[in-house]
Amino acid sequence: MPTINFVRCMLLLLVISLVDCSIGERVNSSGRVVWSTATDEAELVEDSGVVIGEQDQIDGGFSSLDGMLHWAIGHSDPATLKEAAKDAEKMSMDELQKRQLELKELVEKLKMPSDAKLMQIAIDDLKNSSLSLEDRHRALQELLILVEPIDNANDLSKSGGLSVVAGELNHSDTDVRKLAAWVIGKACQNNPFVQEQVLELGALTALIKMVNSSSAEEAGKALFAVSALIRNNIAGQDMFYAGHGYIMLQDVMSNGSLDIKLRRKSVFLVGDLAECQLQNTEKAELPIFNDRLFLKSVVDLIVVLDLDLQEKALTAIKTLLELKSVEPQILREFCGLEGALERMKLQLEESMVDEDKRDYAADVESLRGEVELIFRQKLGLL
């Protein structure tokens, strides 16, 4: 009789053969089979700049039999699994060994190419000028998932793939440009090596221009990429300022007709840049932080009726007040910070009447109080 452990192993392996696997497979324009690890674009979800999907697929396929097993169980009908378990318990040793051999062959057939190979396939597709627009989108969607691990992002850079993706920023199709910016942003996140490579390619200038796109999605992904590219990167920030990127931020923050999410991202980036300036005390503070129009575009956001935007604007102002170059009198007399804080207080009191907004509005009011205190201290009123 087979041992309990052996039977358990066979039961688990049997699950795989019972699942109607729907692992995506496609044939590209050159006739090659390309395994896709990306879900359809409609299923991609952005959560704070992060794309989520089925974990085994995000990691570039089933890295192990265990990974395939978890996927199989998760996509199986419980009743079918229970019935399969009963059938397996009745199998003889010969039948189990035969099933094991069949399953090994199945695993070999389903074995996924490495992430490096998948990335190369996608890059080769993008190099194909006759590639259909649909397949071009799919290639970029695959890269979007594959560059998530930092090692993959580095490999994409080393293989020259970043240059190909950066070239897509100039494509005539809005979705291609959007996806290319998204891939670059993903690859750059917390990755100085890739940041440096992208900056050398000159992609920052194109991304700054894309933020002015009439497409809210394209503009949003471009700003996401700009943020990821210059975050904690002094060389990137210098290029950003030299390329008048701060004027782009000022225009976005000042334009009430733009998508509110874009304005949130803009002021969040302002706070991030100010924080980076605080952490690099040996570097001279840039004139932008004492530019009256720029500062006013930040201050004006705290009276826009959107709690998330107001919170981000307050956070940015709190950090700006810590910089030596920021003149409190400019914030008071030209930007009207004192009056804006008072108006905001009244707005938040009204928001706290709404039970759904009460807790959040209270948190924002607490932050508003902190900013007001710091501001008054800097004015010498306390």
C-alpha cells in the first residue's frame, strides 16, 4: 500500500490535471507562440501606483509546481476537488505512478519561459513596425507586470529594452504612450540604476510634455512616471527644474478644470520634492521654493472642496514651511495662507456634519491646526 505522504502528494498533483487551465497563449504577428502573463487591460487595477493581479502571474508565470498547485486549487470547483480526492484514494500504486508520469509530462508542456525571455519577446514585438496596435498594447501590458521585481527592471535596462519603451512615448496612439509611461514609472520606482538609464535616454522631457495631454489617463501615467523618475534622485530633480517641470506642476495645480487625481498627484510631488530638499541640507535650496506664483498654486488647493487634495496640499505646505528659503510673509501677503486656513477651517466644520466624512475631516482639521501653528511661529506671532 502507498504511504500517506505519497498518497497526499498524488492527490495534490491530481488537482492540476482536473483543472481546466486557462493559461493565456497567443501567437504574435511573426507566427511565434507568446505566453502572456498579463491580464486584459480592463482587469489591470492601479492602487497607489501599484498594479495588482494574480500573484503567480505577476511573478512571471508559475515559478514552481507549488505555485501552479495553488493557482489550480484556487480555480477549481470544491465539489470537483472533493470527488477527485475520493477517486484518488481508490487508485492502486501502479495507477498513481502512471498518473504521476502523466502529470510530469503536463507540467513540462505548461512550463513557462523565464521572465527575461518573456521581456525579450515583448521588446522584439515592439521593435516590429508592422505589429498590430492590439499586440503593441499587449506587449506593453506584459512589460508592465514583468518589470515589477527590481531585478527584472534592471535586466530590461541592461538589455536595451528601456530604450525601446522610451521610444514608444512618441507613438501616435494615446494608449501606447500611456502604457509606455506606466512601464517606465514602474521600472523607475525606488531604483536608482534604472532612473539613471531613463534620464540618460532623455525621456524626462517627453514625460513632462505628456502631462499636458488632453487624455486624463495619459497625463496621469506621465506624471506618475515623472514622480518615480525624480524621487530621491538629485540629478533627476536638477533636470526637472532645468526643463521647467515646476511650471508644469504649477499649471496643473492652478487648473480647476483638470482631473482632480492629477492635481492630487502634482501637489503630492511638490511635498516630496520639498522633503528631499530637507534631507539634502548640503545642497543649496532652489529658487522655486520662494517663487510666489508657485507657492500660491499650492496654497490655493487647501480651499478646494476635496478632502484628499486638501490633505496633500496641507502636507506639502507643512514641509515647505520647514525650508529656510520659504518666506512666511510671501505666504501671508501674496499667497493668502492665513485667510485660506481660516476658510478651510469653516469648510471642515461643515464636512464633519456628514457622518461619512466626519472622521477624515477631523484628521484633516488636526493637520490644518499643525500647519497654522507652524506658520504663526514662523511669522513670529507666537
